[in-house]
Amino acid sequence: MSSDQGWLESDSEYQGRTAREANEHTIEQSTGSRPSQGWLESATDYSGRISKEASEAIVVDTTGTTPAQGWFESDHDYTDRVAREANECTVETTTGSAPTQGIFESDKNYDTRVRKEANEKIIDRETGSPPRQGWFESDHDYRSRIATEAREATTRSSAGGSSKRVSDGGGTSEHKAPTGFRSLIILGVCGLAVVFGCAPCLSVVGFFLPKNEATPAETKGTPPEKAFTVTSVGKTPNDTPQTEHASIFGRPQPKEQAELHARQQAQEQARILAYQQAQAQEQARILAYQQAQFQAQQLRARQLAQWQAQELRARQQAQWQAQQMRGWQQAQWQSRR
């Protein structure tokens, strides 16, 4: 359990909160303004939106060009593509060389590898020591752990190393009420204001409205440091949605999970079909080889039969000539007598 995790906060809620805070910090560093959740925007939609915006921000800061969605590219495919490009930009910015996909490496394995490398580079850059996989730690658990550590490191690095949730003592602290609790308070106070006509109730509503406050760096008149704080994006079939599926740009959306599951099933069926086709081709090659062997045996059998027939005719001719010779000799002997 992390020191920043609340006592009554579950692991999935903590991971979702750190992912949201890291995305907000990345967008704020890139654009200078902190994103806020809309009135009619759910928490899931808000997390998905800032996830995509944070990916686009890191791609723009690295390459200087804004990514654009293709004409025939779905929103899910566009989000995954921008997330992969953001991971590649993170690795390239840290190491100086862009990652490349292997010849026999699938897209899924490549995305997983780049996501893990991006998380490792983020942790190494923020803490000064690269992470290490434990002896009895599986690959999935290791990727989930470094994804959470990368989010924590990115969030703690904001505002000169102080956390946006709780100050370390030297910076300003910001306490943000949960979205659902804040909405209930706003609705309740608005109801009181309508019934009693109480003007102070409106000031209470204004207190709980989302504010775009300036960061400590902006209040001092100095621009915030441009740091690439984006780490892994996307999800793999073996990664749970609450752990590694979107390490910093987390967006747990059931609709996208269903689309991913359908796409995985289609890929599995395609692999099965390809395997069956390969088996059929192998059987066809074996059958062709057997047919060639059978034809060669038949040819050799015909040639042997022809040779035996020639040998038989030659022996018969030799016997006939021998009989002719004996008859001629016998006729000469009789004529001499």
C-alpha cells in the first residue's frame, strides 16, 4: 500500500486517481491550463478524454506536430495509436533513440514492451534508480507495479516535487472533493437556495465548483518546467483494466474492453485459421511427395519389366541360334558319312 493511498481507498480507486492526476499534470504542463470535468460528463468519460488529450500533448511536445484521426479510423483505434506514439516519444526522449518493432514481434507484444520501457524510463528519470523485477514476481505483476510507480512519480514531480493532493510541507496543498460527493453537495445546496432563497447558499455552491487555479510555478511568474511525464498507454489482453491497462493515461471503459475482447477473439480466430491453412498446405505437400514417389516406383517397375523382357528375348534368340548351329553341324556330319 502506497503512502499516498487513503485508508478507505481501494487499489483500483487509487490507481484511477493517480492516473487522472498524472494526466491532468501532463496536460497542464503542455498547455498551461488544468483540465476540468464537465457538468454532464461522467468520471469515466472524463478519464478517457484527458487520457487522449495527454497522449496528444506529449506527441505534440516531442514531434511538434498534432496527431490527427484518419477518415476510416475509429475512436478506439485512434486512441490506441496516439497512446503508442506517446510511449515511443517517452522512450525516445529518455534514451535518444526511438524503439522499433521486431520482424517477428506482434503488435500486441510490441505495445506491451514499449509500455514497459516507458514506465521504466519514467521511474528512472524521476527517482534516479531503475526498477527491478523480483525473483518471484510475474511479468504481469511487474508491469502493473511499475505502472503504478510511474504514475506516483509523475504526480509527485509536479509543482517542484510536492504532491497535488497533500503538500510535503513546503508547497501549497490542494484538497479536491470526490466528484460524486461534490455533485451531491451542489444539488443539495441549490435545493436549499431555491426553497429558502438563501443567498449564502450560492457562495457555498461556488466553493465546490471546479476551479482552474494557477500552479505555484505560475504564481511566481515562472513557466512550469516542460517535462515529458507521460508513460505507458493502452492495454493488453493479459492486463487487468485497473492495473496496467493504461498506466498514466488510464481509461477504464467497459465499451472499449468489449471491443478489445471482440478484437482479441477475431485475432485468435485468424490465428487458428492461419494454422489450419498451414496444416492443409503441409498435408498437400506430403501428398504431392507421396504421389511423386509412387510415380517413380511405377516408372522403375516398367523399366525393370522392359529389361526383363529384353533379356528373355535375347536368351530365346540365343537358344534358337544354338539349335540352328547344331542342326547344321549334324547335317554336315551326315553328308560326310
